[in-house]
Amino acid sequence: MIRAYIKSIAYCVPDKIVTNDDLSKIMDTSDEWIISHTGIKKRHFIGENENNSDIAAKAAKIAMKKGGITADEIDFIIVCTGSADYLGFPATACLVQEKLGAKNAGAYDISAACTGFVFGVETAANFIKSGNYKNILVIGSEVLSRIIDMSDRNTAVLFGDGAGAALISGNEDSESKSEIISSYLRADGSGENALKRPLGGTAHPFIPGVTDPKECFIYMNGRQVYNFAVKAVTNTILQIMEKNNLTIDSIKYIIPHQANIRIIEAAANRASIPIEKFYINIENYANTSAATIPIALTEVVDKNLIQRGDNIITVGFGGGLTYGGNYIKW
Ligand code: ACO
């Protein structure tokens, strides 16, 4: 039996750091408000000459180097993003394929907002288990700085740019390693209006002189998303624990989507899980949507916080609405 495992993982954030104080110079906000309401201290914003596909490719190249594979050995590239280089097509994954020179790879994007990486990991794991693919790059990559309204303090302070890439490969040894054991994936389309980019799709196309260009930016009903998110995180963790006979003590780390520290704290409280089990790095990157989980997982691995055999759970939630998680035995 072929097992799907995370062979390597890496991330890339743009060089430019934007602090809360930087934002308070251009909008009516403060370091104190942002930290106390979100846990965010700073975020990275992409430079003028870079795009989503550039940071996605950079993260992928580091993951490939760590995993010891060449571009020719990649069979498939999945980019999970809500802030693609282009609306609709071409897929950002195709641009990454060209940047990597991965001439033997198929490529497409997954649109599941902040839960994208969780969906991508499960998709790749099943491609691998089919035996038809050997090495798949799953990349969560976002350039949210270009789709937020910098005059709206309700959303502008929450987001950052970044990319995280996992190389998912097949393991045919009898011994398990960083194996993707199972996932829990859900959607609730009744929450369509809680989090969206209202304009630019075919439902509401941009019509010059008629539509307000500001509606291309992220719209969020913060309270509605908060209430959904706390339930989604709790539900996902409990479902994965039950399905896989896991106890809280047997879980080493939960890697949650980093949208707001208060969501993580409320979910931990609701599920009676010690907050120390959750890896949190939102203070440094803010919400990078589909990139938060792979960035956090890379840090956990690079800091040697998990060892072979440790149980970890990822948990995401986002626009769609979508939510879910992966159970990985490291
Ligand atoms: N700086 C200063 N004041 C602000 C700011 C800001 N950046 N933003 C809002 N305020 C003000 C509001 O105007 C309001 O003022 P008022 O009482 O005079 O009207 C006050 O702060 C409180 O506003 P609330 O919206 O009630 O603030 P709340 O405590 O609910 O926090 C937040 C807002 C952080 C957005 C919260 O609702 C939340 O965490 N929502 C979850 C959504 C989220 O994290 N989304 C991330 C993206 S979605 C995703 O990743 C899936």
C-alpha cells in the first residue's frame, strides 16, 4: 500500500514588514487595538514587482531542495489561493509550473479560501495513494495586500502576504513517516455572504463607470465569521479525534488557521483543549489565508517541536464557507 507523506515543507514571506504602528499612520487604528483584538503585531507585504506566483515558486523551490527532488520529478502542482495572479485563469499553479520548470507536471488551483491548504493536502494524498503520481507540490499562497481596502480599518489590519509549500510523496516502506492519515473536509455555502470579494466574478462583473471598484476588495462580516470559525475549529478537531481514536493527551500539536488569536482561544476553551497545544504565530504574519497553516507547520518542523510519530492536526476555516482539517502522524 502506498502511503502519502509530507516529505518536506517550507515557506516564503516577502521582505517588506508592515507593523501596526505603520498602519496607524495611514488609518484610524492603533497597535494596542490590533494586538488586543487580533494578536497581530506585524505582517509582510509583497513588493511592487512580485506576484503571488513568485512567492509560491520561492516556497516551492525551498521545499524541493529540502526534499532533494528536481523540477523534472514533480508530477503535479496544486496552488491553494484566494488571491490568484489572475481572476479565473490562468491558474496560478500553471505560472508556478513555468517558474519551476516542472515540465512533467499538471497544475491547477484550489479555491477554498483560508481552508485551501487543508483541502489541497487531502487532494494530493489521494492522488499519491492512487499510484499515478509520485511527487506533488501543495502550495498555500496569498497576496492579500492587493485585495484589501486600505481605507477600511475593519479588514485592512487583519491580513498579510506569504506562501507555504509542502512536497507530498509516496512512501512504500513498511515504516510510516509524516503520513497524512485522514482528513475532515466540509463546506457551508449558506455563508456565501459572510466573507467574499463581491465584484469581478460573472455574478457581478466589473462595469466601468457603473460598478464601484472598491467592491473588488475583501468584504467580511467579522462577527459572523468569528461565530462560524469558533464552531468550525472545535467541530473539526473533535471529529478528527473521534474518527481516529485520539485523546487530547495523544495530540502533540494543533496547527490552526491563524485568523485571530481570539478565535483560537475561544475554540480551545470550547473544546477543553489546553491553549499550549495550539501553535500560534499570528503576531508575525497576520492572516495569510491559505498560507497560514503551511507557514506554521514549517516553523513547527524547523524548530524541532515535533518528532517522528507525533500526532498533529491541522484545522482551517474560511470563505465559502469552508472548514476542515488533516490528521498527520509525523
Ligand atoms: N482599529 C481600531 N478600531 C477598530 C478597528 C481597528 N482596526 N476595527 C474595528 N474597530 C472598531 C469598530 O469600529 C468598533 O467601534 P465602535 O464600537 O465605535 O463601532 C469597535 O472597534 C469594535 O468593533 P467590533 O467589530 O465589534 O470588534 P470585534 O471585537 O468584534 O473585533 C474582529 C473585530 C477582529 C474583525 C472580530 O470580529 C473577528 O475576529 N472576526 C473574525 C473574523 C476574522 O478574523 N477574519 C479574518 C479573515 S477571515 C478568515 O481568515 C476565514
